[in-house]
Amino acid sequence: MKLKRILGLGVATALLGALSAGTATAQEQRFVSVGTGGVTGVYYPVGGALCRLVNQTRRDHGIRCSVESTGGSVFNVNAIRGGDLEFGVVQSDVQYNAFNGEASFADTGAHEDLRSVFSLHAEPLTIVARAGANVSAFDDLKGKRVNIGNPGSGQRALMDLLIEEKGWTNADFALAAELAPAEQSAALCDNNIDAFAYTVGHPAGSIEEATTTCDSVIVPVEGDVVDRLVEESPYYFKAVIPGGMYRGTEEDVNTFGVGATLVTSANVPEDVVYTLVQSVFENFDSFTDLHPALENLTPEEMISQGNSAPMHPGAERYYQEQGWLE
Ligand code: GLU
């Protein structure tokens, strides 16, 4: 069935509404998609959790939410800009750079219609190296076969920045692979790469796969460049990957990272964003139970941290009603 696209939302014809059995009202069905990342990451299950809560009350609002696996943060903001996605999970640094037209968005310019909804879990930069590859610090990656991430992913954007800040180029690696997260663990354990970089919440399926299929370790990312980035930018912070979370890494690992955030476009109607936000916060315990990376979230932090684009008015209305915002 052909769907009409209005304001970036797929709005089905009244016919579809009438056909769906059990729908009491002739309310329009509206379709929204949430862009996430690879299926072995955390964005994908988190997007699934968001949609599940929205869809639970579909009879009341007519909004049908679907989750899409994508190339990651940079892909998601670009797809929102193009009207192909209504929502996306993106790294806080990517949100900032997209809204301000910086870093990888310098060519396309500021994405002024980007709007924040709330922030989510922390995403430490996670370097996983095969045991025996002689990688025990970030600088050991020089000369090695490293997956720096698929274009469009947040880890690729972060690796590009680190490589530049260190004064390296991709030619400093024996191989700079561009694998998607779903491919990287097999590549590591098959000895096709020595290490991979992934900006991801924990625990993540991909890291579990890499550390249980073969012997591999999580490597710290520390030093002057990291100190400077954390000091200069509000969206980078020092982070620790807890020892014992993954097989082979018993000690805490120091690194730095970003926050995951949910963004949308100013073109997405207010009631749609309101409904999504309401679905999450009215079922907050079920939401945070849906993935261990969400376990420690609080509504206060989700609306005050990690967001640099203006808040979408639909989200703002809900937060004001709750007394969480002036
Ligand atoms: N942070 C990654 C990205 O922006 C995605 C991580 C995940 O899928 O959980 O591409």
C-alpha cells in the first residue's frame, strides 16, 4: 500500500485505519521510525524498547513506531535531516557537531532543524584487541590492523578525530578496516584484524561476542589528547569500563566517551514527540528494565545532560507539565 508522506511522517490513508481490525476510531495511523545502529549494539535494543512502549498505547494515539538498524549516529542525523527518519539515537558529540555544522558536518552545514528529546546511557570508547596482538594501550594500535568503524557510525567520527589529534593518518595502520559492528567480532577472532574501536553502552552484544568467541581484552584510552578533549568539550567525559563485565578483562579500564541521545526534527509534529516522551516516562521502570545499559538513568539527568540542540517543543511541554523544566 502506498503511504503519503506528510511533514516527514508516513500517514496512511483512512482506508488503512478502517481496515485495521479492532481500531474503534477512524484515527489516522501515523508511522514513525527510530534510527539506531547495528543489531549487536545497544541503540538497537534501546530503540526497540522505545517503540514497544509507544506501540502499547497505539489505540489511543494512532502512532505506530518501528525500529531500524542503521549505520549509526552520523547516518541517523543525516536521515532525519532528509526526512527519512523521524527519530534517531545519536552520540552527544554528533548531535553537537550536526547542529553547529562542525567536524564531519562542516561540508553540509548546520542542521538547524535538529531537536533534542532526551539523553540516554553513557558510551565509552571501547577498544577491543585480540590477546597476543600486543595491544595494551591506544598508541599500540599504530602499525596494526584496526577496525576504525563504518562510515556513518559514531565510532568512526570519534576515531577520525583521535587519529587527527594524534597527528596520525589511516596510513599509520597496517589496515584501517571499515567494518560494521556486526562484522567486527568475527573479524577479530578470525585474525583478520588485531583490534576494533566501538563507542557503545555496556554490556553490548558485540563486545560479549568478541570476548567469548576468542581471547581478547579491553584496552585503555588515556593520555594528553584525551585530557584535552575532555577539558575542551562538554560532551566528552572520562569513563570506566567495569572490570569483570567481560571475560578476559578483570580490572577496570580507563577510557573516555560520550552520551547517547535521542533526537528528532523540528518538522515532526508536537503531539508525536509528546506521545513518545510520555510513553517512556510514564513507564519509566519498564523502560530502564528493558536493557541493563539503561539501568541507572534518571529523568532529571536525561533532560539536563548531553543535549546541545534545542529541545523539541513536544518534549518540552511534557517536562514542563511534570515540573521538571521551568
Ligand atoms: N555509538 C554508535 C554510533 O553512534 C552506536 C552504538 C550502538 O549501536 O549501540 O554509531
